[in-house]
Amino acid sequence: MENKIILSAKNIIVKFKVRNRVLTAIRNVSLDLYEKETLAIVGESGSGKSVFTKTFTGMLETNGEVTNGEIIFEGKNLLENKKDKDWEKIRGKKIATVFQDPMTSLNPVKTIGSQISEVIIKHQGKSKEEAKELAIELMEKVGIQNAAVRFNEYPFMYSGGMRQRIVIAITLACKPEILICDEPTTALDVTIQAQIIDLIKNLQKEYGFTTIYITHDLGVVANVADKVAVMYAGQIIEQGTVEEVFYNPKHPYTWGLLSSLPQLGEKGKKLYAISGTPPSLFEEIKGDAFAPRNPYAMQIDYEEEPPMFKVSETHYAKTWLLDERAPFVEPPVEIRQLHERLSKMPSVKGETNE
Amino acid sequence: MRAVVSLFIVVSIAIVMVFLLIPRDRIFENDQSISKLSGKKDLLAAYKLGKLKDLGYLDYKAQKEICEINQASKDCFSAGSSEINELIKIYEKDGYTINKTEDGFYYVVKDYKTSRLILNFYSNLIKIDHTGVIKDPNNLELERKVYFAKDHNGMLSIKCSGCENQYLLYFNGSFPFIHQNFIKLNFGISYPTYIGLNTFSVISNKQGELKNKEITFETGTTAKSAINLHSCTYKMTEAIDDLDKAKFVNNYAKCTSNYTDPSMIEVSYIMGILSLVFSYLISIPLGVVMAKERGKLIDKIGIIYVNLMIAVPSLAFIFFVRNIGSLFKLPDKFSQLGFTDVRSYIMPVIILTLLSTSSLIIWVRRYMVDQTNSDYVKFAKAKGLSEKEIFNTHILKNAIIPIVNGIPSSIILSIGGAVITETIFAIPGMGKMLPDSIKAVNNNMVITLTFIFTALSVFSLVLGDVLMALIDPRIKLDNKGGSR
Ligand SMILES: Nc1ncnc2c1ncn2[C@@H]1O[C@H](COP(=O)(O)OP(=O)(O)OP(=O)(O)O)[C@@H](O)[C@H]1O
Ligand SMILES: [Mg+2]
């Protein structure tokens, strides 16, 4: 895939003020996002997935601040946007976000129609009637039947899946360049999840936007993503194409993550789980943040932070194991067999994955 | 339905407390007539028993009445006659205590049981006026009909002949412009203050001085008079005098007068509504700004203000603010300038307003903070809407629902505040009437006010729910779903 870089985040550091303490949620993260690709961001809860992507739209809570770095989009550094006015031209119009909970993302006392129309009116300067027409079209596109009637209904008259479809319709209303889906299906039941994921995939083909997909579900990653970034304690510790990260993972944390896939569970065997807890982000982290939980940790892991080692043109990992001086460590057996095991499981390996 | 039940319970408790727990003799403490009767034991007893009967405590019958009811012969009326002895036995069996005056006349007394007290209250509560109400032995040809007619102002009205009231429905220029006399609430009579008047009339009748103006009566006579022609009720033929005959063409000659000042209810009402409006006008913007500027100076000042308001007893606060008012030459008693001067209202309204701001401000602030952290606001922001747009089209729409729902309880609060404020400023309103009538042991008045306050609270809660159902789309459907 030879595509242009559409968004480039460099050396992002995000800090939150929590009472009188400072929490560093994102610790010097860089990422290049390529046009039309789907990037999945995975990692355990609190690793900074949401915070990192929120910096692209200036949506950090008021106690948070990007203290370092730049985000280049359309030739400009987004972090130079100081006022909300500037961000409003990006949000929804260029970079749209779908949040986790469709039950609460919509305003309960406004009609579905008005909530779609308002973005069209705002960003495209259309009249109310034109906006309504476009909105109904969009509703049909995301699979709402009888859209003209349902236009005037309220969110509570919609099921969770339907609401998420509406949320997606809203985000697509202005044909954004980038769509950030922050756990868009976590709150939905499994069959609906699959429908929503398919919907996003199909819409992406049609509209050609770039997708960032935050999820805990590695099955979904295998299904929808081209690239994967694995986050741990406020850093991207490994990134690459789905093939590379799934079948040739380099970071011990990725190994742990992959072997804890519920789909890999075998009868009678305990599911693998990474022991220990992530480090506190209030204190400065010395060395590799994952070291205390890493069964393969070396002396250096506790002393110095590893750099991003290049595995291939697209594959990078942040672990001392890749240093030429490090002893050779074989990934656990589950990981080595992952390819074989996953291919036996059609539910995980998606049907349209090229 | 729940509303009616809770009203019933509260008022019943009030009745039981007032009638059973307050020593009966206390109600006579403020009655001047008592001192005139001192020494005349029988007359005093008869007077007190008569009053207690009027107030609904007990049933009391003197010998004369017993004989009349039973249509006994002349003999019965004399002391110790065999006929009265026979009749007395019936009453004795019925649970009455039998007493004798010094002259040997009987009288019987029976206390009402609690259940009967409550029953009596409710069975007399609603009085419906109809054409059969008047029974005048001296006017047997009295026509009995309800008819439309123009009143003295030329307005269409519904009049009645044979009813207690001459006008059943009429319009005029005073609030609420349409008035009816079909149904009246009857809480009994007021005693020992405002003796003889219906308690409800005491608080709903206008106050102040007589308002005279040129009136042309139905007979054609014109005179300067304060008579309120809409208020006329039936006067028994035996009581009609020449003066009445000069003015009225029929028996509806018992009228009340027009007064210059609003009634107690109106006074409390005016102040309550005014302060409610002001308190919303202040609290909502302030709460919103505080939420927006969370942690900043204005927020901190606001929080200090709210905490102060909560911590300082309202009594102390009222006196404090009243003194500030005095510095600006505003009256510290209502009567100093009276009803017609705007300055009389300024301080009480300010105080009532401020008293209700604290809880409202803190509520609005918390609500706004919740809303700005809510998912739908975040999503609206992610859509690229500006803060102003989000506030105007999203948050406001949500906020109206709880605000509307909360207005009724604010009304209740302002009534609670009014009791103290009206007392301190000596404002002749309902709020002041409550402590006044408790002090004067005006039991029926206490019950009346309890009823009105409770009814108002209950009604406003119901109203809040109804309003909410009207504006909240979610509830609308729920109802439809329920009836399906
Ligand atoms: N407004 C905030 N104030 C303080 N700390 C915050 C704030 N937002 C996020 N954090 C912290 O930043 C870290 C990263 O949070 P983030 O929400 O990005 O995690 P995540 O990877 O999205 O987790 P999840 O999978 O649970 O959504 C967490 O430790 C979190 O506690
Ligand atoms: Mg998250």
C-alpha cells in the first residue's frame, strides 16, 4: 500500500492535572496515519488510546494539555489551534469521532433528524430543507428503513444498534477525511457489533475516509484493520501491519496481549493473562514501562527506555529484545502457533481481509 | 390520585392534632365575651358549649332545642316536666351526657369521636350552590331557576334564584377575571379572631379600607357605596329592612363590600410569584456561568455565597437584609407605606428571592457540570458545534425539563420562606396568618391554612409532572404505551 501520509503526530506528550498532581497520560508518542488505511489501536484499559486520539480534535478535558509535539494535518500543525473556533473547522468536518456508547451519544430530547441536520447546516451551510433531504439520504445509507418517518423520532425510540447507525450517519454527514471510532461496538451485543463493523467497512469503501479504530477486540482488529498500533502506559510499543503484528509480534506485551485472546482458549486450559498491573502514570517511569510485568525483562529494561527498533519498513517495536546485544528469545508457543490457530477460526479471520 | 390521598392524610393529621391535642379552654383565652359572662355560670357554660359546637368539637343541645326538634308540647319547655324527662332518656341512650342548669333545665353534650371529626370536616368541605338551597318560610313563592343575565357592568353572567348566591358565574377586572360561586370550600368558621367569618373568606376577601364608588342599584337608586354587587347572597325575608328594599328588587341583599387592598392570598401570591421569577432570573444564569468557569473566581464567589446562605439561619438573614433595606429608607414594616406603595414590596421580595436562590444556583451548577460531561455534549462537540450552539440547542433543551419540573417545589419553598418573611415584615398575607392563628388558637384557620399549603404543594407537584410530560418526548410516549 503506497499511500500519502494524511496525519502525522510527532512526539506527543499529554499531561492531566488531577488535584495537585500531574498525570502523564501520553508519553512521547509519534504516529503516521496513511490515507485510506484503517489503523487499529489496541492496548489495555488506561493505556491512553482515547486520550491520544482526542488530541487530533482538541477534545481533551479541560484539565488536560498537550505539552509537547505537533500534529500535522493538511500541512498545518493542529496544535496551533488555540481557540475552539479553529477546532470547530476540524471537528466533525475533517476529523469525526464515533464514541463508545450510542445510548448516550445522542441528545435524548432532540429528534434524530435535527441532530443529523445540524451538522450539515453548520459545516456545509445548507438550508434546513436541503439538510433534511441529505439527512434522510444518510439515514437510508446507514440502513435505517422508513427514514423519512423516523427522521422525526427521538433517540429513545431507537435501539442501541440503530442509534449507533445514526451516530455514524452524523459523523459521515460532512464526509470527513478521518473517522475515529472509539470502541464503537463495545456497548452493543455481538450480532449488532458485526453489523456495525460491516457498515463502517462498507462506508469506508464508498467514502474513502481513513479510519482509526480503537478496540479491545483483537478479532475485530484482524477483521477490519490494515495496521495495528499497540499501546502500553501512554506509549505505542509496537506497530505494523496486521500480518506483522499478529504473526510476527516482537514486543513481550504484544505476546501477552495476543495469547490472552479468548478465541484461543482451549478447553481445560486456563486463559493466559498478563500478570501484574500497569505502572502509575503519576510517577516518572524509568526504563521500559512493561519491565516489571515482563518475564523476559533484562537489566537494561529497568534502567533505560528502549528506542523504537525497526523490524521492517512498516513494523516497529519498542523493546530491548530487538537490540543486537540481547539474547535470542523465542515468543511463547501460543504465539508461534497463532497463524495456524487463527486461520482455523473463520469468525476471527474476517472474510474480506485482503 | 396519590396527590389527593396525601392531601387527605396531611389534613386529617392536622385535624386530629388540632382538635385533640390543643386544650379546649385555650381557644377562649382571647375571647372578650368570656369576661363579661364571668360569674354567670350557666350562661358561660352555654356560651362555650355553643362555640365548641360551632367549631365542630361536639354536639350540644339545650332543653329548648330538644323540645323543638322533637316537636313536643308546651309542657316540655318547663323545667322538670315529664315530657322532657322522657326525651332526655333517648339522648342518654344515644351516648350524650346529661347536665342540668341551676334552674333545673336540661342540656345534653356529646363529644365527637376522632373519626367523626374527620368525617364532619370532609363532608362539609365542599359546598355546592343550587336552586334548592334557600328555605325561607316567608317567601314560599321564591322562583327557582338558573339564568343568563347581564350584570351591572353589562357583562354576561350566570345568575340564580333560589341559590345562596345571586351570581354563580361572573367576570370582572380583578384577577383571575372569571369568578364562580357554584362550588365553595367551607372550612368552618373563624374563632376567636375574625369571629363569625368563614375561614376561607378571611384569607380570600379583600382587605383594607372601603372602596366607595357611585353605584346604580337594580331599583334605580344611585348612591356612593362600597357594596360588591357580585357578592350578594340571600337574606331571609324577616331580616329585610327598608334600606334593603330601597336598593334591591329581590332577597339577594346580603352583600360584602369592596375593599382597597388585595386579599391575604393575593398578597402572598404576588410576592411569591415575583420572587420566584426573580430567583430564576438570577440563579439560572449564575449557575450556568459558575459551571462554565468552574474553579475560577466567579465560581468560588458563587460557592461562598451559596454556603453562606445555607449556613446562616434564614431568620438571621431576613433581619440582616431588612436592616440593609432600612439604610436605603425602605420600610421595615409593611404597614408603614401600605399596599399601594411599591417600596413596601421591595425588601420582602428581595429576601424571598435570595432565600430561594441558593438551592437553585447549586442545582443549576451541578446540572450544567453533569451536562457538559455527558456523552451527548461531548459528541455534539465532536460534531464541531460551538459551545454556544451546544448550550442553546442541546443543553438548554434538556435543562428545561428538570427546571420546569422543579418550579413547583420552588413555589413550596417560597411559601415556607414567606411564613417567616411575612411575619417579620408584618405583611398581611397567608404566611403571616399561620403563626398568627396558631398564637390565637384559631383552630379552624390553622386547619384551613394547612389544607391550602398542602393542596398547593401537592397540586404543584402534580402540575410539575404534567408539564414535564408535555415537554419531555420520552414521557409522552410512555403514557401512550401505557394506555395501549
Ligand atoms: N480528564 C482526565 N483527567 C485525568 N486523567 C485522565 C483524564 N482522561 C484520561 N485520563 C487518564 O489517562 C490515562 C489514559 O486514559 P484513556 O482514556 O486514554 O485510556 P484508554 O486506553 O482509552 O482506556 P479504555 O480502554 O478504558 O478506554 C488513564 O490513566 C486515565 O486515567
Ligand atoms: Mg478509551
